[in-house]
Amino acid sequence: MVTLSNFFRACKRALSNYLSIPTHQTDYTQRIYQKPIIKAHVYYLTCLYFYQNRFEVCQYCSTKLFQKANPITVSDMETFLQKIVTKIKNWYMEESKDLSVEISKKRMDSFFDNLAYEVKIDKENGPIPFTTSSLNNQLADYAAQTA
């Protein structure tokens, strides 16, 4: 819980910082990333990516609950956001016909599932918080096997 709380704070700050870059200051980009469903998908992908692929960050963020987003984690997350923000914007603009129609949940879920696969997130068999495949359960299984 502590890890995800810290990840969420860092992700929220990282997305805000990344979208404040002049390249992303367009009206279209701002309108897309104001949508709660888009933000939720971005937060989910970012947190899951760090949970599965950045074990050292995961360990660091699990030691204590930070009051503010950790600058090092924020910086790492901004680097990850570089991989997905423009892809999401371009896809959204194309599918919504320049924001003139809403995109169905089914098409949005399909796109974000494919994006997760592209950035090496395993939503099927990878560790996912609060499930039987979480990192804590995997570490406990490993410790039991080696004992």
C-alpha cells in the first residue's frame, strides 16, 4: 500500500511536469489529459510498469510513506511518460476525429492493453499489487523455496 501511494504521488507530479513542457502545451493535449479516464489509464500503466520492471524503485518506495512525491522517482516516471504520452495523444486524436466524437470503452481498453504490451507490462502473469501474483507473494514463495 505504501509503495503504490508513493508511486501514485510521483506519477501525478510527473504527468503534471511532463505536460507543462511547451511541446505539450497545445489545447488538444491539455483537453485529452484532463479526461479522468485517460489519467486513470496513464497512472495505472505507470505504476504497474514501475511495480513490475523497476524493482529497486519499488523497494525504495516501500520503506516509508513520503509526504511529497520523491523527486528521483518523479524524474524516472517522467522518462517513462516520454514513451507513452505522445502515443496516447496521437491515437486519441485519430480515433476521436480531432476530439469531435467520444471513444468507446472497448476501443480504449484495447488500445491501453496493446500499449501495456509495448512497454513490457505483463497484465496476465506479471506481478500485480494486491493479488496472488504480487511481489510480496513472489518473494515469500522464493524464500520458502530456498529455505
